Amino acid sequence: MRVHGAPRRLRSLPSWLLNQAAAAASRATAAVFDAEGMHRSQFAVLAALDEFGPLSQAALSDRTGLDPSDVVRWVDELAGTGHVERARDPSDRRRNVISLTDSGRERLRDLDEKLERAQQELLAPLTAAQRDELTALLQGLLAIAD
Amino acid sequence: MRVHGAPRRLRSLPSWLLNQAAAAASRATAAVFDAEGMHRSQFAVLAALDEFGPLSQAALSDRTGLDPSDVVRWVDELAGTGHVERARDPSDRRRNVISLTDSGRERLRDLDEKLERAQQELLAPLTAAQRDELTALLQGLLAIAD
DNA sequence: CTCATGTCAGAACGACTGAGATGG
DNA sequence: CCCATCTCAGTCTTTCTGACATGA
């Protein structure tokens, strides 16, 4: 993508810059996920399960921001590849309890490393201090505390 | 969207933060474009024409980052609403010369105002200094000089 | 009855691909 | 002949909507 010659109106507009930067970020991480035969959203699901333990699909939707109907599909795939397990919650039989398998945990560690390298690549034009600052500002914008 | 309870792995990952922030930015500006019956990409086209004067569609694609085949459609619509004019370039008859009409220039000023308000809303959690810093960091990330 | 949860099919959208027509 | 430009049709992806079944 050519952005170097963009009009000032665009290149000084935060919403446009965020969209361009997100596109660059997607390109940077796509290679990782493609190589692993895995999808971004699946990584989000694995991350949520690793941090919070077994969760219902509704809780997974809340934690990841994924649409509930999409959680169905990603969990289907992750269950198919053995990275998570789906079980009925005995205490509330509407719910599925999704839990991480050892294989899922391994895959997550794999992805951590490779994603870290992708971040370095994406953020290459920035100094270490600037990277931290950008991260902090984005967290602030999204009202997320780190 | 619920991001407040996202796993640390996600909420400290710049590529994820950029995607979430871009989604928030799209939501903030969608209201403006919808109300004006106009699309983001049309704004980008108008902005490029206003800053650089009449351009071929290929040049518009370069300036805006839009796909050439999408430029066709947006210019179609903008010509239909009278905001731009399409003329054959006499010096190279493969090319269309797209130029902004007075009506297009007016619309652009309209959008400037309303988009500015949308930015304020989007960036509300940040101080003025932080907003400038975020803008500068994103420009740096995209290797854009302001 | 109501609400929450999970499931499914498909709509809507945006970004892109490939092929063809025209002309330099 | 090769390349640039524009156009069109259609794919691919992601996200979301609406309807439904099950169960609290």
C-alpha cells in the first residue's frame, strides 16, 4: 500500500491513521497465523482460556469481543484440532464449558514467540520507548488498564 | 464491544490494540458518513482531489490507497451526485481526469467539521497532548511525515 | 412466560483478483 | 508486441443479523 503521498486531510486524521495502521498490523500478523494454519480469533480464544481458565462460549464472547455466533465456529475448529475441549456444564445445561488442552497450551506458546517477532517487524520504525508509548496510548483510548 | 475484560496477551499486543482501536474509529466515523449518505472512501477521493487538483483514477488509487477497481465505483457515485467530474484526458486517452466540482468542495468542508467532532469523541479518553502524540506515533509507524 | 445460551444460515461489507477493452 | 489504464464480474473474508432450539 502507498500511503506516503496521501493528502494531509487523511494523514492527519486519527481515524484514518488507525485504520491504515490496523491494516499494516493485520498484514504483519497474517503471515504468522497462515503459517500456523490458525486464525487471529482462534488465538484470542486460546488466550482467554489460558488466562481465565475454562469458560462458557458466552463468556468467551465477552472476553474476546467476538460475536457469539462466531465463537461457535472457532471453538468447532479448535475442538477439531484438539486444542480445546467442549463439555456440557452440569450445573447449567445450556452452557458449554470450553477448556484448553495441553496441545492448545503448546500452540499458544508457539504463537507467543512468533507474534512477538511480528510485532517487532510492525513497530520497526519506532524506538522501544515509542512502542511502549503507542501501546499505552491505545490502551488509554480503549479505556483498558494494563 | 466489551474490551475491558480482555486477556493480558491481547490487551498488550500492539497489533490487537490497533485493530480494536480501528474498529472504534470506524464506529465513530460511520455515523457521520451515514448521515451524509457518503462513504469513507469517497471522502478520501474528495480529499485527494482537493489537495492535488485533478487526477487520473490511477493517481487517485495511489494517493488514497484504494484499489483501482474500487476507485471506478466511488468515482461513479461521486459523479452521479455531482461532486466530481469525469473527463477524458486529451493528452493520453486511456486516462480519465477526475476533478472536484464546487458541490464536491462544499461537501468536503461539511465533512471536515463533522469528522473533527467524531475525532474528538473517539479520542475523548486522551488529553490534547496525548492525542497529538498518538497521531505522531501512528504517522511514524506508517512512515508518513506530517 | 421470560430470558440466557448456543447453533445455524445467510446478509452486508470491504478488500482484492482476473479477465477484457482501449490506447500509448 | 508490451505495458498502462480503466472497467466489470465475481471471490474471499470478516462481521453481524435473525430465527430457532434448548433449558434455567
